[in-house]
Amino acid sequence: MKKVLSIIAIAAVSATFVACGPSQAELDAAAKKTEDSIRAEQDSAKARADRDTLAAQQARQAERDTLAAREARELAAAEAEKNSGKKGEKKGEK
């Protein structure tokens, strides 16, 4: 009799553990949530990488613009100096 009660008790406890587990729908929902979370993080990482790439391109363009502006100022200064020297020569010739 004790063995029969022990077997019934073990079967009841086992059935309780099995019955308390998640259903297939719950497992599917959890898997979908995980996949969605991974996809969202990948999209976010791609957006950050795109933003960083754009920022780097803009920084390089700003540097090129600065160098071009400096070169233009230097050329303008050299031209002005050259022109002022010619004006001085013309004044001396008169």
C-alpha cells in the first residue's frame, strides 16, 4: 500500500511540474519577443554606425573647407602684396 501511495504521490508531483510549464504559445511568444529585441538592437546599431559615418564625413568636409578657405586667404594676401608692390613701382616711375 505504501508503494502505491508513493507512486501516486510521485505521479502527482510530476504532473504538477509538467502542468506548470509554459505552453507552446507562450514559448513562441517569448521566442518572437527575443527575435524582435535582437532585430531592434541590430537596427539601432546600424543607425548609430550610419550616424557616426555621416559625422566623420562631415568632419572631413569641414576640414577640407577650412584648408580651402586658408589657402584662398593666403592666395588673396599674396595677390594683394603683389599688387601693392606694382602700385609702388608705378608711383616711382611717375
